[in-house]
Amino acid sequence: MRVVYFGTYERGYPRNTQVISCLRRAGVEVVERHEGVWESSRHKWTAGGGSALRLLRAELRLALRGRPRDADAVIVGYPGQLDMPLARLLSSSGRGHTPLVFNPLVSLTETLVDDRRRFGAGSPPALALRALDRLALRCADLVVADTEQNADFFAELGGIGRERVDVCFVGAEERVFQPVWQPHAPFHALFVGKLIPLHGLPTILAAATLAPEVRFRIVGSGQLEALLRDGPPNVDSTRWVEYEHLPEELACAGCALGIFGAGSKARRVIPNKAFQALACGVPLVTADTPAARELLVDGESALLVPPEDPSALAAAIRRVSADSSLARQLAAGGRAAYEAHASEVVLGRRWRGLLEQLVRP
């Protein structure tokens, strides 16, 4: 089987690198047809004039290269909403039609309106983003979501049948994330990620205030990072750690923190950081959401706490810090859940199976 991974997708983003890695491990030949737009900045989707011009040039170069030849399927990677109309046109040009798969991960509407709040809800830009999301989803023969909850959401957003949306977990890139957990004293709880409302930084800082004897480490930047300036004294932070060095951070942490926001998107996603912690065999504490329950069992593979509940989060972290037996149990249970449902071998088979169903006459 031969697949073309197409578009202006962010080449280094885990969802893209991991999908390509999984497919290749499953024996699929993956050819990248890529034009870079988003790699030059840590803060994507700035929506500035420079980005728009780079995007137009990239789309023109992709169009001039014509229809992908000798491909069983075309996959448009994340972020790919702006690539989907062109991908649809090229995959349907000439004789026959090459099946088109969309790997969106998130909607533009939620990313730029709800998460990063660049545009007000109901504003003309927000309505335009929603229309682009809908168009991109409707262009695809198959949309692959990261959870069942998100699959339902994408079907509704695109106005498409649920049978056109399937699910494959995010997983972790195993060339980077392997079992490495060897916690260092003193215990500390580690959060890695963008400091946006989805991730629940205020809840984490409030939990740190309630558990002053526990150290917290925050790795990341974003619109809420000003909250760190007046954060409690048991919190230290850094704005950036290279992706390849994240396992070093995870290896010495007492536990890893997931997301704790209470919005609708938070209920539908399992973030990269959760899969990376599980792959490294690190005890995970994250919000108890419908998406988390698709993979995790409270007390066995993670500790699940109510969203936006600092008291519950502080209590869970205290439990892990005070009970090394529980910590080891969660570490082993989380790694077992990862191996059973989200390893590259498992996800490679899943992706290949979805593609084979799509291209079967």
C-alpha cells in the first residue's frame, strides 16, 4: 500500500510524525508531499499577513505539482483545513478518484475562538472559521478523529454521517518516548504544554497553593503564562524544553499532569502529554472526562479527578507523593494501557485497517 501525506501540515507536530511512523511500521509506504508554512514559529496560527502569504505560495506550489500519482490514498495532516479543498480537487482530477483522508485533530473554530480567543464568538472571523471547518470535513472520504467523543463532534460540525468518521488514538512517538521513569527526590508534579484555558493552568496553580509541601514544575508558554508571575512559591517554570528532551523531564517527575479545563473540548480530547507520560511509564493525574475514560481506568492506569477542582487535584497528587506503591501501580497500569491501545504497533494496524477498508472496491 502506498500513501501520500499531503499539505502544509506542521512536519514536527507529534500527531503527524506519529501517524507517519505508525503507517511505516505497519508496512505502508508513505510519501510526503509537503510545503512548509507553520514550522518557523513556536506559536502557530498567528493569522498574520506573513503567514497568509506563505500559505498562498505553499498552496500554489502544491497545486503545480499536480495530482499525487500511484497512491492508494491521500492523507491531509494537521493543521490541514486550508489544504483540504485543494487536496480534494487534485485527488479527483484526471481519471478516477484517489480516496482522501483528513487527519484534523482539532477544529479551527475551537482553536482560535475558544482556546486562544483571538476572535469573539459569533464574529465574522469566527463564522468564517466554522465554515472552513465544515468545508474541510465534507471534502474528506474519511475523517480520522483521536477519540470517539471528537468523532461525534466532527460529524456534527461537518454535517456528515458518523460512518464517515473513525477513530485512532494519538499515541506517542516511540523513537523519543520509551519507559524511562526513575523519579528523583524530592517529589514533584510535572506539567508540560501550552498555557491555554483547555489545559487548566489556574486549577494547577490553585492545587499547588493547597499543597505547599509538594513541588510543581511547569514547562510551557501561552496566553495564561502571566499567572505564573504571582504563582505560589512551590512552583517553578520554564517556557521551553526541546521536544527530544521531554523524556528527561518525565523520567525524574513524581507524576505527570494532564489537562483540567472544564470546556467542551477538554471533555473530548486526550492530549499528547498524557500519551507521552504513559509511554514513559510515568504516573498520570488528569481530568475525569468521557475521552479519558476511553483509555484510562481511575486508580488503575491513572488518577482521574473532576475538571477545575483544585482540591481534588491536590489530594490526588498528595496520594501519589505519599504512596510509592500506588505510584508504581499507576506507572505499570498506565504503561499497560498504552501498550494495549496506543502503541505504534497497535495504531499502525489500526491506521492500515482504516485505509484498506477505504480503498477496497
